[in-house]
Amino acid sequence: LMQYGLYGPKSPATNVLSADEIQNLKSEELLAHLRDLSKTEHTVLYYGPKTQEEVVAEVNRYHQVPEKLIAADKASLFKIRETGESKAAISNRGEKFDPNIYPVATLYNEYFGGGMNSIVFQELREARGLAYSASAGLGEPSRLDKPYIYSTFIATQNDKMGDALTAFDEVINHMPESEAAFNLAKEALIARLR
């Protein structure tokens, strides 16, 4: 459902071969795809103690590629849809990564929608008894060209669903303030950073 909310009906989750397509695959086709991987545009990432010069020398020595690479099929990449305003459990306003909001967003996530001490969990589960579990938060983009995604989650009984969604919407739009919860969020964040 999260993939559907992010991408719509065509998503990475639905981009799979059918049982018949898998049965009809020939090993030669699969091997040809593998052989073409190093001939297609790609990126090599390295994390470790070697210097950039050492890594480049190693890559040039062992990673043999043709002078002209096959262009990657970027048209087949899935695009995350913008929602503008909140749509059910997901909101994407198209905002790209901004390092200036990272500290505030991290503290917000811890205070508002993080663990068992968060406002969302305390309000929807502990205070109102409307959920088994609940969370909310602003997800950071995994790449600079990806957007922030605000998502919510609630697990509740089906006879409480209407009340739970109404209460969740109220908590999101009129966030309760709690000095004690804010201090717990700060301490939890500091502990995680330590």
C-alpha cells in the first residue's frame, strides 16, 4: 500500500514478472542481461579507508568497461507522485533535501511520531485507546533529487477505524504540546547520537 501511495498503480512493487513469464525465460536471456550490466551506465560506490586515488587505480585495474557505455533506460524509472496536500497516509509536496531542516525534522520525528513516548503513540493508543500502534514522520530523501515524504501509520480494530482516523487527523493538524514529551524526545535523540 505504501508503494501504491508513493507511485500509483505502476511501482517497483508491481514491476515483477508473471509466473508464465518466469517459466518462459531462457537461461541465455538471463546470462545476456548479466553480461550487459558492466556495459551499461552505472556508478561505483566505495566506502572505506583507501584514498580516492587508490580506489580509482583499483577500479581502473579490475573494472573493465567499454569506452562507450549503453545509456541506462531512465524512462523506466518510477517517479514518486506529488500529492500537494495530504492524501490519506502519505504527503509529498515535492520538497527536496535541505540540510538546514535536518535537525528540526529529526527532533520533530522523535517528539511527534517516533517511539512509544511520541505524541502520536501516546494520544492514539494510550490516551484514547484507538490503536494497537501508531506512528508518523517526515522521511528524509535517500538522494538529493528525491522528495521528503510525510507518512503516517495506524493499526486499529476495524470498528474503531473511523474514530481512529478522525483522531489521527486532529493530532496531526493540532499537535498537542507537552514539555515532558519534548524533553524525552531530546534525551532520546541525544542518546541515539551518542
